[in-house]
Amino acid sequence: MSKITMGLICVLLLAALLPFALVARSRASMSPSPAIHLILDMDKQPKYKAQRPSSVFADGRSMRPQVAGTVALEDLSIPAEMLNDPEHPRLVGGNEGFMLANPTAEAAVTLGRVRPSGMTDEQFAKLTPPADDKDLVADTTFYVKTVPAPFHVTEDFVKRGEERFNIYCSPCHGMTGYGDGMVERRAQDLKNGPDPAAAQTWVQPQNLQEAKILTRPDGHIFNTITHGIRSMPPYDKQISISDRWAIVAYVRALQRSQQAGPTDLTAEERQKFGK
């Protein structure tokens, strides 16, 4: 075999290896060009952008509404919150949280509502809240009376509620709940200042120590924090479900502290404090 023939064979062998070398190089390096798809599968397909119309669906919308009566799986998990103790930070209640096992628990925990076992979504949606304060005080069928059972109202739980109350509620309601927070004081200063019209639309925050609030069920207070009432905005986006119930527990403790009397003490305590 001549040298020319041998040279041609070597060139052909090297040329045959060239595609494999290029493939190996492409797999080991980054390229700004998109890959070539001979079979598209689902890598590339038409899509709708937000608010674009669609002829696929009867209502002409590409964005699909939520299916009535469904709950996202992650919404069934209620995580525990952390107590901000610099020396010993810990989860409130000492656990990782809990799962909502049924519609009754879901209504009580996430809405502060009473839902008897076996009630359909349609029946539950038709229920209306009490119309006035008298009915609200006597209510046993719409709002839950106390903090739902999955939450353990411990000292840590109430302390967590105090933290959240001081952050979100005290600016208007005041540190003791009398509706005399710094925002209210600022509004009063404006009313008494040279331009009283600047605060003419201001409504004094609710006094949480008022008799009608003392007798309202815990579920109603939770519902108010969640959805707001009158000039108070909703806080469902700022405050988690666990923290809303912790605030309710702290409000009850705050109210109790302002309503305490000598009969709340034992005989030894009354003797100790000279009562």
C-alpha cells in the first residue's frame, strides 16, 4: 500500500471522528443558541400571557378562575410560629404545626367559623353572621367561642400574640387596647391644630376594653383581624393564621388584666397585697 493511500485513510479516519468530537464539545460547553429540536415534544408549545383572551374556553378568558369549594393543599398545613426570645428562641407550642383534617377544622381555624360535620359547601356559604351585638353575644352557630383546639394557648402562645399585637395593633388600639395608640394621638393633634380639616375623616380606633368587645366570641375578633371592619383594613396578608389566633389570645389576656378585681386573688394573695 502506497504512502498516498495510507495518508488518505488517516485523513478519512480523522474526518470520521470529527462529528463525535464536535458533539462532545457541544455537550461540555455553554452556547447562547437554542438547541435544535427535531421532535418538539412539550419543550416548545403555545402559551397565553396574563389577561389575554382565549377561544378555547366558553368565557373567552385564558386565565382560569378558582374551582369553587377547593382548597390548596398547602393551605391545609398550619405551621407553628417562632417566639422571638433572644436567649432561647423556640416554636410556639413546641411543635412544627398541624394539618387541617376536615372541613369543620378548616372553618374553625382559617375562618373562625362554626361548621357542623356533614354540612355541604352550599349550606355553609348561605349562613349569615349575627345582625347586631345582642345576637352576636348569644351566637353559638356562626363564630367559634374560643381559640380552636389545635392551638395550645400556652404562655409562649400569648407572648407571641403580644409581639404581633404590639407590632400591628398597638399603633391604633394602644398598648393597653383602649384605642389610644400613637396614630390616634397624632390624629387628635391634627384636629386640635391649625388645620383641623386634615383629620376630619379620622375615626377613633375601637376600644378593645369596651363591654361589647369583652362579650364577643373569639371567632369574631379573628374574623375582624382577617377581613377588617369599617375603616380598619384586613391583615390576612400581613399576619399568619397562627399569629392571628395568638393575637386573639393576647387580647383576652389584656382585657382580663384590665378587668381584674380582689376576688380574682386567693386569700393568701389578698393578705399579701393588703386587700
